[in-house]
Amino acid sequence: MELRVVVWNAHGLRAGVAAAARALGRHQPDVVLLNEVGWSGWRLRRLARALDARAASGLRMLRWGVTNAVLVRPPWRLLRARTTGLPRRTGPRRGVVTALIGRSGYRLTAAGVHLGLSDPERLAHARDLTDRILPGLRAPVLLGGDLNEPPEGRAASWLAERLWDAFAAAGVGPGDTFPSRDPRARIDYLFVPGDVTVARAVVDREAAEASDHLPLVADLELP
């Protein structure tokens, strides 16, 4: 079973829903893990409609929200979703959106996360993910998002020691995703479990007009 996943920080969809839909639509993804989708929700809903996708996000939490989202396109189905908070030290509240998805007897969890701006906070987030949140999910987890640090950072290294970094495993071409017009840093990632094969991972360098980050596109082979 093949699965195409796109990981992207959409910069609040400020370039417009049409630009985002073009940037994503040309890849025909099965799953999109998004960061910074804006606070109102209407742009995310329009984007989901444009891609014929169902969306799960952390925008409607009662006490706080997180601007992460997961888009799922047919034939994959969105079965259920939840948002879990991460430890807060500075800046905006962070969390992870987890969506259980299914197709033809397959079950996976697609998890979109956006880590904090300080190194201690990012490491605390990574540890919370691997020690508390991910173990409670029954289906295998695909974890992706903006980590706000390069691969040698402590949080990215922590996650890469426990899951497979898709671009490190099968990346083609330059892996830098930020800033989009002159990318110099690889800070957007997809991590997969050991029984998922990464056939190819590539950064879409043609999407610079749609956000300040470039999308990471990964083709996976499921067991």
C-alpha cells in the first residue's frame, strides 16, 4: 500500500487559499500535515474543500487552540481526531493534532505538531510526545511538522532516535525548507515507524510563493 504525505507550514494561509491549493494539489497527497493554518478556520475549510479532503484541527479547543491541522483525502477516511496540549514555557500554546485514518483494513495515526521557539521547550515537547502521547495511540504513527530546529538540534535528534526521519532515510536533492525564497535550514520533518518504508522524500522548491516554508513531500510504502 502506497501513501503520499505532505508536511507544510502554511504561514497562516496568508498567500491565499488558491495558492495553497495549487501548491498541495499538484502532489495529489493522501495526507497533509499542516502548521499555521490561521485562527479563524474559514481558510482551512476552504482549502479542504478545494482538495476534496476532510480536515481535523486544533482550532476549536474550548480553553485554547493550536493552529495545526491534518487533511485526509479519499480513499483514505478520517475516523476520529483529537488535540493534545504540550508543556508551555514561553510563547503561544503548542499541541499535537492526531487523526486516526483508515482504508481497506489499514489504520494509521497522522499527527501534526509544531514545536516551541526555545531549545528547552522543544526538547520538553519531543520527550512528551515520545513518552506520553504517542504510546497511547493504538495505530502506527506518522509524525510531521515544523520543529523550529535543524536535524542536529536536541528535539529533532531525540525524535530521530526513536522514529525514522523520512528525508534522512530517502531524501532527494536539497532538504532545506526555510525560508522558502532562499532555503537554508531543514526544520520541517516527517517521522515514520520502523515498519514503514520511505520510498522517496523531496522538498517542493516550486511552492515559494505560497508560504515562508517549502512543503516536504514523502512517498511511503506501508507494510
